[in-house]
Amino acid sequence: MKAIIIDDESDAVEALHITLMETCPEVAVAGKFTDSVKGLASIRATDPDLVFLDIEMPKMNGFQLLEELGDFRFNLIFTTAYDRFAVKAFRFSAIDYLLKPINPEELKSAVEKAGQKFLTEKNNWNCCAVNSILRIAAASTRSRFPMRMVILLSNYPISYTVNQTVVTLAFISPPAKFT
């Protein structure tokens, strides 16, 4: 998962980055920011899967940053020294709320939750994309069945043999049944 860390304390940013490297190798830190405005710009530019966000920061706090973004697709883990913001944090659909200093086991657990949610959402998107492609193929008057389709999703090809029966079944079954 591609992640961004935003915290106004450079020591906290480095400590989190090191702990992630040691305990969560599936996380690739794409950016580390001590300035929330630059962090916001990076979120918009890089479309991360996961954001670690402090709350109390100068210029723009974590909640203001999220409000500025509006809708967002990344998984969110708050990392803060204050427990008083927890309820508000979960209103932003946070995966977790970690108090500093961050416990490595709690971090690992939070990242695992984010990973599960990420994979579920990615699989749902893939299923919708494949079904849309199959519907287009079935609706095309020029399509001849059976036909072969190779679709690239999530950096790996999925191969389908499409005929009238399979197209009908694809709408009620996940694509994994057809690989």
C-alpha cells in the first residue's frame, strides 16, 4: 500500500516511518510531510492508499485538511498525542486512532485493518469493472461468441472465455470463478 505521513513534528514522522519499515513491509511510504498544506497537495497528486495524519498542526489541522479534500478514497489512520479527538476522528471514517508514542503492535494491527479494507474495495471495483466489460461485449452486435478477453486489473492479467452463458453468470458471480 502506498502511504503518506503528515505530522508537524519531524521526530514523530521519522519514528513512524522507521516503525512502519520494521513492522509493516507492505506499506511503501510515498511522502513524509511536516507541513499540512504540502501534505494535502501530495495527497491530491499521488492518490495514496493510506494516510497517517496528525490532528494538531499549524496552518491547517488534520480535520481541516480532510474537509478541504471533501470525499477521499484512501484509508485513514490518525496519529496524535491527544485522545480528546477520537470521536470526531471516527466521523471521518478513520480505520484507527493511534496515540503517540505509537505502539508497534497497535500500528501493525491498524495497517492490517487498512489492508483488509483496501483489498475488499479493490476487489469490489475489479468485479464491477469486469462485469461492465462483459456487458459491453455481450451487447455488441459485432461480438461473436465464444470470444477470448484478457483484462489487466491490479497489475495482473485475468483471462476470460466469454460466451452467452458465461456473460449471464458473470453478473451474479465474482470474476474469480471464471479465471
